[in-house]
Amino acid sequence: MDNATTVIKGITPATVDLRGLVKRFGKDVVAVDHVDLFIERGELLTLLGPSGCGKTTILRLIAGLERPTEGQILIDDDDVSRLPAYLRDITMVFQSYALFPHMNVFENVAYGVRVANRPKEEIQERVAEALAMVGLQDFAQRATNALSGGQQQRVALARALVIRPRVLLFDEPLSNLDAKLRKRVREDIRELQQRLGITSVYVTHDQEEALAISDRVVVMHEGVIEQIGSPHDLYTRPASRFVADFIGSANFIPGQFDGQVIDVLGYRRRHEQDITPGAVTVMVRPEALEFAREGESGFEATYLSSAYLGPVTEFIFDVSGVEVFATISGSGISNAERGDTVLLRFKDVGVSLLPPG
């Protein structure tokens, strides 16, 4: 990441260090509760969680749009906790785009550098550079209300980049786009961020978006950090039931673990994980289940229903009174009838242990 080519001249990515960050609203609402978080130079880090978890408040604290009740915000070791937003060299891409409808694309992108009283020639150069970065170099004179949602989001991104920020913030930037366009624009944002190597903090409640775009993901719940890790680590080794349930789908099945072997649903399998032996909750991703072949060990399940989705089929089984969901490639047992008994087994990945409860 540190070797990424900086195409826009003057962008110097920074580190962000949050130390004991607290934000209270009134006496009773603690939006951010003693958060410690270090964001690497050039990293794209996503704050993920449900509404009200504190992720947007953290973004606004970094931006300078809110003041912390306690704690510090350091940008490249400089304490900016009490600095106004315009002195932080940080810009934000908003959910609503926040474009000026009476200005064309060029004027929208140029606004920040005009306010900074930069020379006319520099403004022309910077705007052309930023528009080229987002693929809108031929749209400079276009009215913003004549653009698609995806193009408007690119204008908002160019307007943020033209300032040459040390840190770039994204506040749910894709939520106003349809599903197909969201996927394309998120790929564009990730490619551009990697090419520039700019430190970026991204907020979303969409777990698929977070997994697809991030170097690391911070899962938040009720103002605190539940877990920090790579998308792969969070998905395969969630630290809590909340994380497991929020990121993807999962089955939660009571079991026993002796330090080497899981005993679950009458099925025993070896498992390596640093967790206290005894009663556990076995988290099984739906895609971690498959039909056992003849001669393989497994556990019996009662077929309840299925939905054919082309490349995969989603199944619901009953196992000893526990409803279990499985996503299996192909049509599987499409001719089975409700009440039929089948033999299932776990794959090598997609199974993790959590404390009981």
C-alpha cells in the first residue's frame, strides 16, 4: 500500500490515532464509549455496524464536525481534537453528495480551492486533475442535475480529492444508489484509493460492502468496538455472536469442546481454536455445510424446504429440534420431500467456536 502511485500531486496520507475517545449527547446518551483505534497511513478502514452504534459519530469527530467529550484525535501525531474542521486537511464524501445544484461540475469541484484563494491557473489544473481521476474529464461543463447518481457521486469524490486531503472520509456514500451501481462505484472507490494510497475511513451498515472494500473492518455495537480485523478474519473467526450474526448468515448450535474435538449434534470433528474447553456455541456458516457422501461420517438432518437460486440451493433442515440453514452448490436434493432424512457434514472452513449463550 505504501508503494501506491500518488497521481494527484500534493496528497500526503496521514495516520489517524483515536485515544480514549468519548462522545456524549446530553447526560444519558453515550454515542462513543472510550474508543481506541489506530488507522495506518494509506489504509482503507471501514466502520461497520447497525444504526446508532456510533460509527458516524466517530467519522464526524475525525472530521471536526463534532467535538469529543473526552479523549484525543491525532493526525500524524498532531492533536487536532479542538481544531476546527477547515484546519484538519480532511475531507468527506457525504451520503447525499451535497452538490451545489446551481453550479456545473467544474464549479462544484473547484469550490474548495476557490474558497482557499488559490490562483486561477492552479484551480484549472487541480480540477482537471481531479475530474480525470474519477473519469469525468469530459463532463466539466455539465449541469449536476443532468448526471446519473453514480456520476454525481464521482463529482463529490473529485471535489473531496481536489483539496488534496491527508485523510478522506466516506459517510455511507453508496446508500442512494441501486444495487448494481453500488457494486460498480464501490469498486471504483477502492481502485482509486489504492492508486492514490490515501488514508480513508469509510462508514457503512452494509456488511457486503465493508468486506469488499476494506483493508480492515471495525465492527461497532452500542458505542464500543466489538472486533477489528481483516474481512477474512472477521468472517471466519468472529469474536462474538454479535459479530458473527451481523457479518453474513450463521447457524448457532450448542456443542462441547475438549480442546481438540468438537462434539455437536452427535457429530465429532477435530478443531483448532484458542478457546476455553467446555460448553460452546458452534458457529456454522451456511456454505460450510454439505451432504456427506457414502461412507463419510456426519449427522442426520430432516429436510424441511429449499429454494433453488441457480448456482446454489438454500436449504432448511431440522437437526434434533434445531433449525439449520445451508447453502449448497447445485440442485442437491431437489426431489426430496419434507420429512426425508439426509446426512450432512461440516466443511473444513466456516466453522468457529464462541462462548456459550
